[in-house]
Amino acid sequence: MTHLGHLGNPKREISLFIFVLLVMSVLYATPRLFAGGFSAGFFKELLVDCLVMATACLPVWWLHFRKWTALPMKTRFALHLLTGMLYYAIWVILYQFYNRWMGIPLMTGRQMVQNIGPNLLFYIQVFSSLHIDLFFREREYQQNRERELRELAHRAEIESLKAQIQPHFLFNTLNSISASVPAENEHTRVLIAQLADTFRYALRSTREELVPLWQELDFLKNYLLLEQSRFGKRLEFKIVADDGCRQVSIPPMLLQPLVENAIKHGIEPAVDGGRIDITCSLEQGLIQFCIRNTGAPYTGTVEGMFNADGVGLSNTAKRLSNQFGEKLHIALDENGAVTVSFALPAGPR
């Protein structure tokens, strides 16, 4: 199950942590308050005790709900054996410091042993509450993700059925057009062949879950050559891929919406056009994909780009998140050029 330490709302998590500490402190203090009376001195002692316990919880919370969020839940539960001792060691140090500061005798070894039980109970109550909340948030996230995957699969099935309607008629028609073109118009023949290859790959993408990266890049090359015939010198492009990642399998048509978005918003509005660079590099077991375009400078925000794009960026971002748990990153340089990037594991899928 995906851990939400890096996906949740930090303000919400911090507020929840403070709320749990307050509730548990009240539950811890109430019986002692009624047993010891409501004198100012006893109330002050109880308040200090709760503050010290709450402070000792802070580094443990940071470790479990910030630092170790990528670890399996079983491992994190096992680590509570260590962090529980860390919590109590911090509690003892803080109390000894407080006693020294207030001129109170330091705790003896016997007193330290006697305080293990109440502190351990407080620790278990606080972090059990936080883990229960995390469990339900993870479950909700997983259910939403599964629902989106079902919707995507349903839409993909519909698109697949649409794409299979008389595909041979389309290819036969393109072949007939190519055969009727005079020999002196060889460039037109090449364009028709590239268009047929583009349609053929698009049709194939509805039937296969994964394709080698080199096939995806060949498709992008044909696609950009067709666009180049439309824009002429206004469109330049370059595709670079490390040899080590060209055989890796990726979902088909993963990069095309990003390239199409770059043409639509970067190249097409610019009088002088621009350039599109596509790079695929292998780094530490990950394939880093990067699509950068110049042209019309983008003056808005990254958040606004997702909202204004329509479907290209947003659908690709959902696809990456739902299938791989990866994020789509967008960066703008000082000239308004846009760089879209993401990473996928290079291992088998």
C-alpha cells in the first residue's frame, strides 16, 4: 500500500499530531488531577509533565511520518521498539534538565523505572491514533486510485473499439493515394508513408500495454517529421536516447501528448517557431524523460499550465500517477521555455 507521508497535506498532519497530543495529554492528566487535587502547584507539575511527553514525541513523529514514509508498514512498526526507547530517553533528559533548572532533586534510577509504564502507555496511545488515521487515508487513496484506473481502462477499451473500425480501409486508401502520386512528387509519397506508419502505431497502442522505447521514439520522429512538413523551418527537433534504455518497455503513446502540447503552445503561436528536444537517459536504475520546447514564451504559472492545457498534460500526469506512482514535473526557465520531465524504473514491468 502506498504510504501518504509524502502525499498528504503537511498542515493537516501537523494539526492532527498536535490534536492527538492534546487529547492524550488530557486523558493522561485527568485521573491524576482528580486524585491530586486542583492546587496550583500540582496543576503546574502536571502541565510540565504533559509538555515534556509531547516534546519527546516530536522526533519520533518526524522519523515515522516524514523520514521513513517509504518503508513498509511492518518495518515501521518494528522500529517503534527503538523509537520507543528514544522517546523515553529524551523524556528523561528533558526532565533531568528541568529539575536541575528548577533546583529540584534529580530523578533516581528507581523513579526512572517507575515512570516507564505511564510513558509507554502515552506513547502507544499517541502513535496508535496516528497510525490508524494514516491507515484510513491510505485506504481512501487506494480506493480512489483503483476507481480512476477502472475509468481509464473503460475509456481505453472504448477508444480501442473506435480505433478498430475499418482500419484496413484507411491503410488501403493511403496506399491507393500513394500509388496515384506521380514519381516526381516523391516527397508526397514519403509523407503518406509516414502518416500510414503513424496511424499504424496509434492503432497498435490500443492493443498493447507496453512497447520498446525505440518504437515509441521512431513514432515520435515520424510524427515530428509530419509536423515539420506543416511548419517548415519554424520547427526544429532533436531526439536523443541512451543505448541502455532504448530496449526498455514503456506504455505506448506516453510521450506523444507531451510533444503535441509543446507544438500547440510553444511552436504554433511563435512567429519564428522554436525547437523541441526529447532526451531519454539512464540514471541510477531510472529512465529520465525530458521534453523541452522553446518558441512562444510561457508567462503563466506551472499550476495554471495544468488547468489551461486541456487533456495533454493532465491525462499524462494521471497516467503516470495511477500506473507508476510517479509525478510529472514542469519547469520554466528565464526565457519562458518549458521543460516537462518524469522518471520511470528501468527494470521489467
